[in-house]
Amino acid sequence: MKATEGRKVRSADRDEFEARYPIRDLLLFPDKMIAPFEAAVIEVVPEAECLVQRIVMHRSIAARLVLVQLHVGDTPRTRPGAGSCEIFLSDVPNWAPARLVIKPDAPLRISVRNMVDQGLKISGTVIVGVAELPEIPAVETRPRRKLFGGGVE
């Protein structure tokens, strides 16, 4: 077997796995302040099983954090002291450990440490692939008024 054949098999296997999550969705980090020189966990809980495709945090925040470890539920997915969040989140776009599938009972947990002497407000997004979008319950709306004193629409 040639070396390129092995790569094609792995690539086809990856594509087949990712094909189970064809719809892109967005999960938001919860608003959180991390005190100076403190460690914290950013927990992103999805509504349904999904595949993490990209983790996005503003570079100015990521440069001030150290990535301690990445977990799915309680299972570590990176080695301890994995390095700079700037590298993890900014310098390597679209990077995430392969087959990082998160669920409501096994959310994405990003352990970080604030390395500066000021509090940091953490915000960011996780772009995921899902099998289908969750249903959003219908919201009952009341009739809207027309602009400039008109009647009801």
C-alpha cells in the first residue's frame, strides 16, 4: 500500500464522520469575568449532539490567557498545560481536536488561566456542525401598529 492510499482512507473516514453533522450552528460562550491570575472554566453546553468545528475568541483576549486543558464533559481532550490560547484560538484557524463531539451531558469545557493583573471579560463562539437544527418554539405575537398613526397590520 502506498503512503498516499493511507491518507485517502483517513480523509474519506473523516469526511464520512463529518457528513453526519452537515448543518452549521453557533454556540456562545457564557458571559464571564476571570479575575487577575485566576484559573476558570468556560463551559459551552449544546442543546443537541454536535461536532465542534471552530472555536473563536477575540485575539486581544486570547493573547492574555493560557489554555490549561480542553475537556468534553469530564474527559480531557488535550494534554495538561496545552499552551497559549492565542495559538489555540487565533493562529490556527479552524483547528479543533478531531472528532470533538459535544452533547448536553458532555459539554465543551475550556480550562484557562488569566495571565495579566486585570480582570478579563470572556466572550467567544463555538461553530459546530449538527445533524438538524433544534426546533424553536413559536412565539405568539400581538398585532403590530403601522408607522405614522396608521391602523393595525
